[in-house]
Amino acid sequence: MRWISVRTPRSGNRPDASTVDGGASRFGGPRPSDPRFAGPRHSRRRRAFGLPGVLGVVGASALVLAACSGDDGSDGGDGSAGTGDGGGSITLWTVYDTADRISTMEGVLEDFTEQTGIEVELVGVGAPDLTQAMVSSAAAGDLPDVVVHGVELAAGWVQEGILDPAAASEMIEELGTDTFSEGALDLVRVDRPDGEYATVPSDGWGQMIFYRTDLFDEAGLEPPETYEQALTAADALHGDGTIGFALGTAGGDGFTTQVFEHMALANDCQLVDDSGEITLESPQCVEAIQFYMDLAEYAPAGAGDVDTTRANYLAGQTAMVSWSPHLLDELAGLFPDTPLTCDECADDERWLVDRTDMVPLFLGPSGDEPTQYGITVNLGITSTADVEPSKELIRYLLNDGYMGFLSISPEGRFPMRTGTEAGDTTYVDGWTELAVGSGGNTVTVGELYGDEAVQTIADAATGFESWGIAQGQGELVTALRGELQLSNILREALDGSITPEEAAAQMAQHAEQVASELG
């Protein structure tokens, strides 16, 4: 097996609109500049490689994915990999492209080759470059066989003829639809005669509200599970050195868009309806914008982004923050590059994490039921793939190699395939045993979350929501998250330059314009 790296030039300081890690400016975890998600792209098999038409092109938005190691020892008879009689070779593209992740993935794929005889060429693609790289390679007739990608790309890639929904649907049926999270399948469902699913779900994470239980208990407050409870708590706790709620407030920033979408979905504010019509001007969206404006009154002065919100919480200065699960290892003092800075943490690294709880499901006054904004990572089979070896690889990665595929940054990679049959939780149980941290400073996912939180996350993962995905508008979602204009409009509302009604109207108008340009 050999590893190849692909990177295209960046354009100015445009935020990376990506991540399945929950990183970058879009998903509330570390930016790609964080050492876990960027850095030297090398391995013992590295060589330079340029995709046709990719070099010199600025990549569109994609998803930064976490990486992998280990193996779960699943046996055959459940869709696990074969016995090594197959042979041949295929290409796998991944944006898990830091050196440590590539090294781990090499180990996973070497085990796959030993079992099946199928060689895998592993290609690391810079996350912001994935969309453009796939489009360019499709035009050149040089697509990979399998690609690891975020859910928002699935519907658009099916429409463009990049993904093979028939192969994906066959794979899901073989593994068992009842072994996957229903919510994850809903996000990749497509209305096509050649296949019901665009791609095969692997794992995902959901946005959560982290809050200080000690402050809430002292003030006699309920957990922030609703708009009203969050505002009440922010008002009660803000001041005397405490920030009520740290949230994304920077214009032109994907983290702001992400946190707003988290809040908006809770109030049933949708990007589009089932017919694809833009609905951002709805009363639910106006109400969500007003709530965000009200909540921002208890945020720090200045522009809140992924770095400042995290820093404020790690300093012990914040009562609540909306972030991805990738905050957890930092809360526990397990990631030295983003250290705890709270005064009490100098003597007790568990001081902050022991005083923090999470709310995965959130509800607004116009919402029908509590929701969780979530993103899934998927394994796509392309339209030019060598289908049978590609299926064999996915079969392995979602069985024998599944824990290996989840084990880097596992705190944010909940398995979307829970077990080998309906009701089985083998893979969820295995996930809780994966190590979080570095070197000798590690704990298991289960120790980090606790049994109750693991069950809450498992329950919430069945109903992840994300704007436009279930309605087949992935291409529109990708475009809007890439150019970030919605966060600029929201920033104007936060500044008091426009009303919530005007902001909703402008958001709807802009989304309609982008949709018309996409055709």
C-alpha cells in the first residue's frame, strides 16, 4: 500500500468551511490549524502527487474527518471481510491526512489486505480541496473507488454522477438497514430508481450545549434544554467574571453559522421544505434569530469564534457554550496543545470536566420535539469504482476494522452502525472502550462521558438533523456553508443594524439566489 498527499493552494484567509471532526470554523471543534487536523503530510510511503486539474485550484468546502486505529475483532458471517481470495487493487481517498492518522490508517488497511488480498492505494486529500478534487477527477475519468466524505456532499455527488447509489444501497441492505442509525440513513436517502441511499454511513457527532453544573446548582437553575431555560440561566449567571453563554458571533465565520443552525433547528427553523422551497423567512426562523440576538447579550464583547469560545470555557469563565464533542478531551486536560487555563485546574486537571455536563437535545418554543444538529461521516462508492473490491473494503471498515476506523478523536465519532444485527450494540460498546488522549495520559470514551451520557448520545444519534440534507439539498447546503454570507447577515442583526424579520428575509433571499445559480 502507498500513501499519497494532495493539497491545493488556499485563497487568502477564507475560513475553512469544513469538518466532520467538529473542527474548523463550521463544526465547533479545532480549526485545521490545530495540530490534530493539519501539519506535515508524510509517511514512510509518501510521494508527491497531483490530480488532473486540481493543482492551482482553490478547493470548495468539504468536511474535516477524524482518523482511526485498532480493530474490534468481529468475526465473519455478518458482512465482515473475506478470506484473502479476492486480490486486485482499489483507491481510497481520505481527508484523515495528518501523519499520525495516515500511519494508523495504513495499519488498518494492511490488515484488510492480509485478509482479502486486495491492495489499497491511500490518498490523503486536504479537506477544503475534496469537492474540487472529486469534480476535477470525475471530469478526467480518474475518480477513486471509495471516498470518505461528509453527508452534505452526498446528494450533490449523486446528482453529478460521482457516487453510485445502487452500490451503496446494496451494501447497506447486505449489512442490514436495522443495524444502522435511522437518522443516519435518513440523511443519505435519495429518491432514485437505481438506489435508495447515496452512500454508506460510518460515524457522526452531534452539537451539544456544555454547561457548568456547579454554577447551575448554586443558582437553582434547570439544565439549559430549552430556549427559555438557556436565556434564564444566561441572565442569572452573567456578570462578576462569568460569561453567560459563549457563542459564535463573528460575521463571515462558519462557526457562527454552525451554532445558529444548532439553535434554529431546535425551533423548527428549516432551510427548505420538503419541496425544496426556501423557508428561512418563516416565523420559526424569525423567532430563532431573535433568540440568538437575545442570547448574544450574554456573550463576550467582540467577535466570538471557535477559538475564543473554547478558550473562555477552558478558562473557567463561561457558564454555557455550544460546541462539538471534541471539547471533551480538552476539558479533561488530555490535549496539551489547548491546555486548561482555569485557576483551579492548575492543582486539579479534572476540576472543570467534573463540573461540566452536556445537553445534546435542544428545544425552541415553536419546535415539535427536541433536536440535535449532527453531521455524519460516510463511505461512498464512486460511479467508476471496481464495485466488488470496494464493497469488500467497506464491509471490512464497518466490521473487523471498524474500531480502527473510529479510534482517533473517538470522542466525536459515534458509530452509526451499532452492531451486527438489530438491537446489537457491539460497536457502541467497543467505541466506549477506545482511548482518548495522547501518550500515557488517556482515558476511555466511556470514562470520559459516563454511562448516562453515552446512552443519551446514543439515543440522540438516531435523529441527527442538519439543514437541507434530508430534503436532498446537499449541494445548496455546501454552497451556503462555503461562502458564509448567512453569518454576515446574522452579524448585522446582532449589531442592531437590521431586525430579526429583515435578517430572515435577507437570508431567504440570499439562499434563493444561490439556489438559482446552482440551477
